[in-house]
Amino acid sequence: MDAMPKSFGTTAEETLDPVNWADIQALSHRVIDDAVDYLRDVRDRPVWREMPAEVRDFFATPLPRSPAPLAAVYGEVSRTVMSYPMGNIHPRFWSWYMGSSNFTGALGDFLAAIQGSNLGGGNHAAGLMDSQVVDWCKEMLGFPASASGTLVSGGSMANIIGLTVARNAKAGIDVREEGVAAIDKPLRFYGSDQLHSCHRKAMEALGLGNRALRRIPTDGGLRIDIAALRAAIAEDRAAGFRPACVIGTAGTVNTGAIDDLQALAKLAHEEDLWFHVDGCIGALIAISPENAHRVKGIEWADSIALDPHKWLHAPFEVGCALVRDASAHRKTFAVTPEYLESTPRGLASGQWLHDYGLQTSRGFRALKVWMALREHGIEKFGRLIDQNIAQGHYLSALIEAEPMLELTAPTNINIVCFRYRPIGMADGELKALNTEIMLRLQEEGIAAISDTTVHGQHCLRVAINNHRTRREDLDMLVEQTLRLGVLLEPSPQVGV
């Protein structure tokens, strides 16, 4: 037997654990205290602010090669990262459709990281909790207990999961073995012209190409035109294509419009199509006491994408894909090499969750959702959804009452599209003026809103997906929009 290398006996073994646990405990208490203050006082800070040059330069510093005291490291994080956030936890952040987090969920994320489990599978508590949160999502949306599901990074990936199962189920061949090139008739997927861009990415990633996704015109309420959809399906069949899937949208990203999900479910059944619902914005309206009727029919979908990090306000990131046919779901993704085989008992005897998606290694996303649901109960989250929808209609009423403001699209749920419109101003000038209003609102730290184009008209967009928003915040938005509009509006030329 060879002699053991001398270095084995002389080199001290190292670890990433702290040398002094008492010091780390004291610093951890400070971090928690600062975190409580950070959320408690969020209303007193600007929604967003530009980073000064020295902060930007900090993020260009070279790779650290020697250690630094953790207290100093935390000080750097506090001065830079914590001081210049995106702003989405602020009560006047309405730019993009994202949740505003919650303290309990943040604690869940911390505990998940401390526990450190990999949710690819196995017989351990985190895996059971992951499955339980998926079961709760099924129950919220009226899916049967026999359905399948998986937690993923967010809505884009949840849509990709559902559409991948749809492709494989409707291809007519074993796509996993033979590939998309062996499909005898090109597949066609259908959705409205208001679809989120992630569906194009999905078509490209699935090897079908952007042309496989037909965008169907929408009606005056920006919902998919059912008659136009039916005509497109018939046209494609006659041209030798294979209609495979219709995508219903429960809340479009531009205006929050909700397709007639009951009519789409009926059409999909009649045409033998997979019915997928992109519910990343509005699926969870199903739990709201006053507005659940808006998503009636979602429970008939073959697959649904939803986002607990939106209206369940889980810290980023966590999405969920639900699939009615559990067998079709697993057959789409399961691969079982020897090193991932189940055993009759022991650590490997649990469910292998990686069989239901693209990731083998999976973070413990469930705990932050589970803890907040246990603390608050689903009924409170439902009331918060109703509250946001009521706030959207409150803002719409404020806008309609102001002669210098106009709605540019009907307010369906909690997304409001409007613009500042002086009399006689051309569309090109209106776009420049409203864009500048939006940027000034952001730069002055008053509110974060975005802009979009609806029916060919540029407009400002307010997405109220925030449990901290109050009606007084919306009053302020209208007041400040009017103030900036008057300030920025070109003065009429005299004597020309």
C-alpha cells in the first residue's frame, strides 16, 4: 500500500462555517432588525432612484482573492444593493406585473437556504412540502387531485412546461425519441394577438418555430375572437397543418383582458385540441370572493401556468405549472439513469420531482409559499386580489373625472391604461409627453409605471399587483401626473 502523502497530515482542513458562532449570531440579529426596518419604512423611501457613479463602479470591482470580515461585507451590501432596489416592494410600484413580496416568505427563503435541500427528489420533508404546495395550487384552481404539477422559476417556464406536454401529446409520434422533424404534419398553436412574448420563446425552444403560433385577432375588449379562432383552425386543417393547442389568456399583460375560458374549453374539446391557460396574471382570481367568476372555465384546462410570486406575493422566484393528465406530464420529462433510480426505502425512496420538468437540481421554493399561506390563509389572499381589482377601477374613475386624462382601454381587472391628453396635441407629441411624464415619475421617486401601445395608441400603464397600495397612492399618481403634464406641456405659440 502506498504511503499517505505527507501533506494530508500537515494541512489544516477548512470549512465555510464561521470561526466564532457568537459573532455570526450577533450579526444575524442585526440583519433581521435591519430587514424589519427596511420593510416597515418602505413607504417613506423613493420608489426608485438612479445609482450614482460610485455605486455603479462598486459592481466592477475585481474578483476577491482574500477574506473580508462578514460585517464589512454586509455593510457593502447595505450601502449598495439594499439602497438601490428595483422598487417592486414599494406601494407605488406599478410598472410591471409582479408581486410585492412579504416578510414571512422572506423568512421562508432564508430557512430554505439554511436547510439546503435539493428538490430534485428523494425521501425528505422538503420534497413532501413541494408536492403539498402543488396540491394546494390545484385546489385553488379547481383541478382534480389526480392532476400533476411542478414548481418552477416563474410564468415563462410554467408556460413552457405546459406547452411541451401539449406538443408531445398532440404530435402523433414519439417526439422524445424521433424529434420534431418526424412529425408528419406541422403543428399549429393558437392564442390571441395579446399573448405574452414567452409563448414565442416557447415555440422556438420546442423546435416548432414562431410561425407555428398563430395570433388570433381580439375583440373590442381585447379578448380572443372565438369565431376568428375557429376559422383559423379550419383553414389550417385544410392546408395540411395539425392544429394542436389553443392558449387562453387569463389576464393579458397589456390590459388584463381575460379570454372567454369557457368558450375556449368547449372549442378545444370539439376540435380535439389541448387547452392551455396562461394564468400568470389572473389565474389566482379563482380564489377571490368577488371576482372568481371572471376566470370561470379555467378548471377545464389541460394545463395552466400560474405565478405564486404575483398574487400570492411570494418572494421571487416561484411559478407553477399544472397538468391535468399526470401520466402525460411525467412521460414528457422523465429520464431515469441508474444514479437517480428509486429504492424501496431510504433516501432515494421518495418521489423524484425532477421527472416533471427540465431541472434536475431544484431549489426549495415551496417553503416561502407554504409559510405565508399558513400564516394568512387563502381567504385573505383572495380579499387582497379583490382589493387590487377594486383599486384598478377606483383609479379608472379618477382618470375619467379628469378632463386632461383619458382611458385608452377598458379596465378589466387591475391594469389601467391611460394618457395625459391636452386638446389638439398630435399623437407623436402625445407619446413624447407621456413618456417624459413616466420617466419623471420614476426619477423623482414618486411612482413607477410603464407604457405600452393599445389599439395603436401609446399610453401609460399601471399594474396594481401590490398588497401595500392604498387609494391615497392612486390619488397621488393622478395629482402628480397632472402636475407634470402641465409642467411639460409645450406652451402655445403666440403671434405666429
